[in-house]
Amino acid sequence: MTISSAPATSLSGYIPDLPTPFAADGAIDLCAFQRLCERQIEAGVGAIVVCETAGEASTLSSAEQGRLIRAAVEAAHGRARIIAGAGSNSTQQAVELTRCADAAGADAVLSVVPYYNRPMRAGIEAHFLAIADATELPIILHDVPGRTNRELADATLARLTQSGQFIGLKDGTGDVTRVARLRRLLPGGFHLLSGDDASAFAFIANGGDGCISMISNVAPGLCRTIFSCCRQENWQAARALHNRLAALEAVISREGPPALKAALSGLGLMRPGLRLPLVELDASTAREIAHAATALTERDLAA
């Protein structure tokens, strides 16, 4: 079953962008990875993102990505949708990664605006249409101009969504006012998801459907409660709960996968190891992570 035929809740709330655990020899630790998947499923998530930003996708071979996707599919066993990162600045490579994700059993792919090449808007549109032509999987677009140096323009997004194959947007612009603007342009049922933990609360409060999140790896239960309060328009409770995450969220947003892995390592869930060019945190930042985690209770951290 693909996301397009799954309940709408599959693409709402806090959707974890899972890190990729590495063993001491640098190989992927599939056992630890499946434990991370199971922890999120027990917390009630509707979907899980793998092989994306938190997963250090740029350091993974296509074979490794296929193994991770299959491991996530096996762990979920239909209890959550698996969204596979399949982006590249090469259209042909993005097509190949998308086909790999399809063969591995993914329910949808997440495809980023081509980075480094700085394509024109027409090139960005052609890139995504070529990917859509190569698969029947639903596609979630990823707009993160801070990394790609190119934006996915509202008009381009509107044209792409004329095809029902494009079902959602991971918005990493940090512009929380964009939600209302896009709602007027895009078809009903299109999912607007923040890709920025730091502004996710405001994004959801402005009408967003949720967030593809790093912080929810650490505190899935708390993130689920925050989203539930938002849906009930209990903004005071949602804000108070969100404030408990603020310190940890700030350092993870700033440092990315090294900080996320340090936090999860502190919980005994995985090793903190990374692949170059990322390296482990210095002692000062590691202490900052540990201190920020003290603001969270065992209940916050529980699945």
C-alpha cells in the first residue's frame, strides 16, 4: 500500500528523520537501526524517513541505502509508512535511487531540489518530472534553499502538483508564513511538512500538517503530545511542552547528525560514530547536549 492510499495521518505530526547507526568498523549497524525504527513505531508514528539528512545519505552507497530501506520496511511490517530519501543533484542518479527505493519496498520517496548545480526553475521542474516518469511511487518534494542555493518556487510547486504523484512538501525554508500562501495554490490533501525543527511549532500553528524532524528521534512521545495539543488548539499546553525541547532542539538544529547521534548515544540507543566529513562533537558541545537533555524527563523520552 502506498501513502496515497494510506490514512492521512501517515503524513501528519512529527515524522522522524532517522540517523544511520554505524558499528565500530564503520559498517552500518542494522540491528541498532531496526531498534530505532521499532522505538518510533511504538511511539505511534505514521511514517519514518530513512536515508535522508539525519541518515547521512550522501555518505551511503546505493547498496547501503537499499539495505537500510529494506530493514526499515521489515521492521515496520506495515505499521508505518517508509519514506526513502532519494535525492541527488544528478537527475539520472536521483532516478536510480528512486528505483532502488521502489525495489526495496519504500512507500514513497523524498526528493530534494538539485544542489550545487544551481539549475534554472525550468531545470528543477524537468528534474522532478523525470523522476516521476521513472516510478509509480508517491513523491514528497524537499525545498531547502540553505543547502541547495536554489528554491522550489511556489509557481513551480503548483505546476508539479497538477500530477497527483507529488503528494507533499518538506519545507526547509524556515518561512512559517509560506503555509497559508501555499494552501491557496495547492490542491486539497497536499501535505505541508516543516523540515526545520526550530520553526516547526510555528509552522504547525500556521496550518502545517507536521514536521519531518530530527528532535523527534530523541523524544517521540513528547513530540506526539505536542502535535496532539496543536490539533486540539490547546496552544498554551503545546507551547509549554515545546519549551521543554528548546535547548536540545537548538543544538541539534545547529550541529545536525553529530548532535543527534550524541543525544541518542546518551540514551544508550546507538553509537555516536559518523562518516567523514562529519566528526563527533567536541567536549564542550557534548556537555551542552548532556545538559540540554536534563530538561527532559523519562516520560518525555519514552516511546
